Amino acid sequence: MNILVCVKQVPDTTEIKIDPVKNTLIRDGVPAIVNTFDAYALEAAARIKDKNPNTHIVVVSMGPQNAINALKECLAIAADKAYLVSGRKFGGSDTLATSYILENAMRKIEELEGCKFDAVFCGKQAIDGDTAQVGPELAEHLGYPQITCALECEEKDGRFEVIKEGEELNMLIGIQAPCVITFTKPGFDPRYPSIKRKMAANRAEVPILDESAFPDIDLTRIGLSGSPTAVKKTFVPQQMQDGMIIDEGTARTSTVKLAQILSDKKVI
Amino acid sequence: MDFRLNEDQLALQKMVREFTDKEVRPIAAHMDETGEFDEELWKKMAELGLFGILAPEEYGGSGLDHVSLCVVMEEIVRGSGNMYNWLVTSNGPNTGAILLYGTEEQKKKYVPKTASGEFRCAYAITEPDNGSDTRSMKTIAVREGDHFVINGTKTFITMATLADRILTTCKYVENGEDKGYVTLIVDRDCPGLIIGKDEHKMGLRGTSLNTVFYENCIVPAENVLGEVGKGMEPATACLSEVRVSCGAFAVGLAQEAIDLATAYAKEREQFGKKISQFQNTQFVLAECQTKVDAARLMTWRAASELDLGNGDRLYGSMAKYYSGEICNDVVRKCLQVFGGYGYCTEYPIERIYRDAKIAEIFDGTAEIQKVIISKAIGIR
């Protein structure tokens, strides 16, 4: 069983402060962490490995050089091998470009590792971007079936049984390998790294795959030029004034009251 | 001479610090109030490998050095002083003495399970009438065929309530004659082993401190550690290591006290300004930090000597004596920064003040350390 886990190094959003003048986020000096949802994905892979020690877990991250720290953290926790995808031409990629690059990265890693991945595990979303698009897009690029918002996952005879989070009810869904599964927060915490693994991870070599590792990649589909979307600004929304609850007993009478208020304020 | 921690030690420090903040701090007050043992926390610490820091990898440990143990100890006791007891009962003589004096069967039987946290351990030397004067102990072991029979009482035994085994040092008597000492690995299910009451203590209330009774306690002969008649050797073999851990405990508590007092001083206002802006507060905390840094370096130095294979007790004794003394001084001064709030249990400094006192007493009192130091420097 071979599992690829996609991880992203993100700023610890609990440490981010707001610039009171510009109303934007102050990212300088904020510590970086493994994206929380990716940690759940890694934990899911680790639990499969607990039951089947022959499971091979590889983590991959696309990011700047210092994302090696996040990858080493993953090695300390449960991963057997890590790769960093990093190159100038990848910079500025949106989710579509990122997922395309990750598709290429996965094929390359399969070649280097001499294996085929039975599954790709991703976090549901990155806590800095919050798009939740990369995992599903990657599935589409690969042509694999996908399940999103997974809470737990078990491997059984080459297929996976996934508990998917629902609004009111959770669902148990079976999915054939190879597949893509994205994970949300489960009912348990991810494991801590052990000291032994931490020390080994510190010494581990993390291969870096830059543009030269992908000679056939379509350059028009990566980086800024390959990104149909762009983040123009990140800001904190203005706090709304205190709201008002209108409850006149029925929907009709409440609506009449609302209309009157809006009319008085010349909104309508 | 580079006094900095190496990369591995820095990574370890960060790892344990984050773990302490997330898992230990939130339960520290409850543990102190109730004395309840947190099984979940124990399991998490076991997963990290905190009970096998020094044990070699071949026996399931992490195979790290004594400086690394100090780093771990200092960080984790900042969350709760009780963590000292959790770590030292596993990483101390119950691993070290067995590795030094145990047979291969004993090493394989006991060390991996201690390192993994599956076994909880205690070690018993002190008696009601024999604290510092350990050699006058009255608990006796007599050999009868394929087993030993122990009779006596040990006191102030940390974590005996939960221990799966208790490393016990006794007087060895043969044919009615005193023949030295013997150290035995007393498994919990040995007949005649009775765990007595848990003392109600000033500090470290989250871990039990028991009297242990041996009433014709039968221990298999294969559980002798080292040589019969030379049982003081395994008993004292790890004292230097334990004293270095004591030093790290004291440094950790003191550093936590300083950080708490500094944060409080920056918030508290009196006479129209933050109390951190008064020179008295600044000078007090500056003096405290200087002392703690000195104690930390002495502890690291003692640990480093152990790593270099220097079993000389001098450095461990100096580190323990000095760290224990400044810890109590520093914590007292830091509590004073809090004023009346420092006297209230709502503020962690109150618990740290109660926990700190033991640093001058346990695992060899400050006075015993001074005996060792004065002998080492030739003052008789």
C-alpha cells in the first residue's frame, strides 16, 4: 500500500495579528506550521500504516525552500519519505496551477520511488487560502475518483472505506484505489512525533524537485501566467454594527415589520 | 567552548515546549488539586518517547544524552513540576542501574517496557529512620533457596501507588550476619509487598509519595540487580544522573516563575504605571534571571560530564545544590511580584512556590550535596 500525502506549510493563523492601520494581516515573524487539515490527512495515513506496517507513506509539498521544515515535521510524525517541489517558475500559482504541478510531481515521485500510489490524501483546505480546491482539482487531473471531507479512512483489500462528514449525518462510502481523499477534522487529535523520529527527521535528506525535474510540464499552465485566478487583497472585514432580531411571532408579521424599518431608513 | 544547544537539542526543546503548552499546562492545576493520575497524558508522553530518553535504541529508547534529558526536563516541568517524578522514575535508576548492573535478561525484560511507558516504576532506598543516612537502613533481605525474603519499611517512595515494580535496596543478612547490601527488582505482584498511604504533601501533589511495607516479601533470586552484598553500587550508580535531573527541575520551575512574573509585571499597574517600569521590579527579575542562567549552565555542565563518561559526583552535586537553592529564592521573589495574587491558588506561581521546596531536599538534601562537594575539594 502506497499513499501520497500532500501537505502545505502555512502561517500559524492563531499567531497572526491585524495591522490596525491597514486592516491587513501581519505575516512577518509568524511561525510556520504544517497545515492543520494536512496533519489530519497524514494521521489518516499513519493509522492505515498502524494496521498494515507495509504501508509506504510519502509526503510532498509545493512551496519555498523553507517548506522543508514542514516536510521534516511530517517525517517525524509518520512519513517514510518526503519531497519538496520548489522552483521559481512555480511561484504565484493558484489552485489550478498548483494541482497541475502536483499531478506532475506525483508521477515523478512514482518514478523515483518505483511505486504506484494507491491513494492521495490531502487536507480539506489550507488554513491560509481556505479554497478547498487543490484536492478535488488534483483528482480531476489524475482522473481518479475522490471523496472530500473525510473523517476517517480504512483500507480493506485494496479499497478504502471512508467516513465522510455530513451536515447532519455522516456517510460510510467505499472507494476503489487509486483515489483522492481529502480530510477534515476527525474526532481524535493527530499523533505527536516521537523523539526518535524527530532526531531522524532532522538528519533526513529531502529531495527538491524544481522545474528541471519536469521537462514535459506545460509552462503555460504553471506560475502566475498559468493561473486564471489571483488573490488581489487579504483583509479583515469591517465589523458589522450590532444586528437586530425581528420576531413578531410569524414570518408574515416579521416581514411587514422588516419592510417598515427598511422603508423608514430609506433602504427600500 | 560552545555553550549553545546543538540542532537536535534545539528541535527537542521546541517539541517538548509545544507539547507542554498544549498537553501539560492545561491539566496542571487539576492534577495539583486532585492528585489524579492522568492516564491519557502518560500515554501521550510515552508516544513521544519521554520515558526512554537515555535508554539505548536497542532497548526501545531514544538513545539520547544527558544534556538532552536536562532540556526535556526543564521544558516539561514548566508545565507541571509533577512531570519530574514521571520522568525520573523511568529515566533514572530504573533504566540506568539496570543497564549498568543488570543481566541481559533483566535488561530485555525491564528496559523496553519502561522506555515505552508500559511499566511504571519506583525506587526505594529511604526509610522512616534513615533518610540521608542510607547506609544505616533497617530493611533486611535474606536468601532462602531460590528467592529472597524482605522485611522492613521504606518511606517517601515516589509513585509507588502506580508502580509495576520497585527497585529496592536492603541490608543483606546471611546466617544472621550483616553482609552488605542487596538491590532487588521487586515486581508489584511479589507476595508481601504492601503499598501504604500516600503522604499529603506541600507540593508535587499530582504524584503519590508512599510508605511501602515489605512483610515477608518474596522476591525471586533472579531479580537481584548486580552482586549480592554490593547492593549499594546500583543504588548509588545513578545518583549523579538523578541530581542533574534535579538541577533541571529546579531551573525549569525557576524559569517559569520568572516568565510568569515578567508577564504579570507588564500588565499590572500601580501608581499610574506598569509595575515592570519600576526599577525595583526590573532589578529583582534581572537578578533572578542571572541566577537561573548560572544554574542552567551548571546543570548542563554536569550533564555534559556524564556524557563524557565522567562519573565524578562533584558536578552533579554542585548543580543540584545551587539550582535547588536559587530556585527557591527566585520563586519566592517572583511570587512577591504578584503581591496578594501570588498567594491565591488561581495563579500558577502559588503552586510553583509549593513545588519548589522539594528541590532542596529530594534525591539527596542540599546538606548531603555540601558533604559531597566538601569531600571532593578536600575539606575534611
